[in-house]
Amino acid sequence: MKLAANLSLLFNEQPLLERFGAAKSVGFDAVEIQFPYAESVADIKAQLKEHELECVLINVPAGDLMEGGEGLASVPGKEAEFAAALVECLSYVTSLRVKRVNVLPGRCMDESKRSEYLKTFKRNLDKAADMFKPLGVTVTFEAINTFDMPGFLIHNVQQMLDIVEESDCDNIKMQFDVYHMARMEADDVSDIINRLGNQIGHIQFADVPGRGEPGTGKLNFERIFQTIENSNYDGWVGAEYKPTKYTEDTLRWKQWIATNLEMCG
């Protein structure tokens, strides 16, 4: 089990470029960044090299999604914008040697158009997979809960599974976010991970309901971490939570993992 710090949320007491050193200082060997594009690829590469870190995942640019819009990946008529986003992402992936790229499906606010949006997303996802395959990159896509993002096109595990199974691209996998799926699924997230580990390309976690660090909500993270360790999932596990205090003071979960699962962070 390999741990990565999500620098978009963790160590947010500091500017992004200072978070790399902060992550390394508490024992992380890898990081992930939601949208790194506000920083130059050269500056990020320099931080990774200086602190001997691996960047394991970034998102494809998502347009207006984070400001409440529909995003890019599933919106009919925005195919050219999505293609441009892939090109921008490719430049970061190539330079930073990222091996996981996440595509956010985005929102569909008109249910009568859901089928059209879903078809558009599947075509764009396959396009992303074809572009990144020669680099040995796995393309993931993420289900997000509809409490935080109403209208999100993909919001449960079965929808993700259907897309993976329908695609002819063998480098497409699910991104499984413990927080989002715990809010949406009736099944225990540990059971899902145990059952579907080999179809998951990346895992992220935060507690429910506040999206804070493990121990601030209701999830049994001892069981979740043990399940990940014992499952056939072999990728990175990203800490993507909103720290309720200074990040360094929220890492008891990391100490528990190191002690009880005998793994390094």
C-alpha cells in the first residue's frame, strides 16, 4: 500500500510550491495535484526533483466545473475545448512522468439530456485513453456525490463499472474516492474495494460527512485501510481530505498505518 499526499488540499497553510517539501518532511514519497496548471511545469518538476517525490496523478483541466458549471468532458459542443485540455494535460504528464490521469465527467443539469451527455463523455474518455496509452498512462474517471455536486453525471460505482466494461480501451479504470462513494453507496466501501480492486486505477480518501481527516467522521478507517492492504488493488492511495487543523496535526491515521500494516508512506 502506497500513500500519496494530495497537495491541492493538504498543507494548504502554504503556497502550492512549498507543499512538496512539507509532504516530504512528514514521510510522503509521492504527491498528487488536482489541477497543477496555475504553476509552470518547470517549477513543479524542480520541486519533485529537489524533494525526491513522484507525482502520481493529475486531473485533465475541467473548464468551469469547479465554479459550478458543467465542465468539459461530457458536454456536447465542447469537444474541441476538451481536446485542447488533453493537450495541456499531456505537456504536464510528459514532463512530470505522471502515470495516472483523471478525467472528471462533469455535470448534466438537464436529465432529459443525460443520454447525450453520457455518449459524449464515453467518446472523450476513449480519446483520452488513446492519447495517453503510448506513454503507459492509465486514465481514470471519478464518480462524485450529488450532495456536493448536484447533477454530476457519474455518481455511483455501477455507473463507473458500466463505462469501463463498455469501452474497448484497456487503460481505463475507475478512480474510487472513499468519501464520495461512502456518501452515495448503500454498500460498505470496504466491501466494494475488496470486490473490485483490480478494476480500480486510483483510490482517494476522506472521512464522512465533513471530508476531514480520518477520525473526524463516521467511517471505520482501520477496516478500510486493512481492506485496501489485503485487496488486489496495487496502486496509490491518495490522502485527499480537508484538514480540520494544521495538516501535520492530522496525520495520526498515517502513524496507525505504519504501525499496524507495516508499510511505508
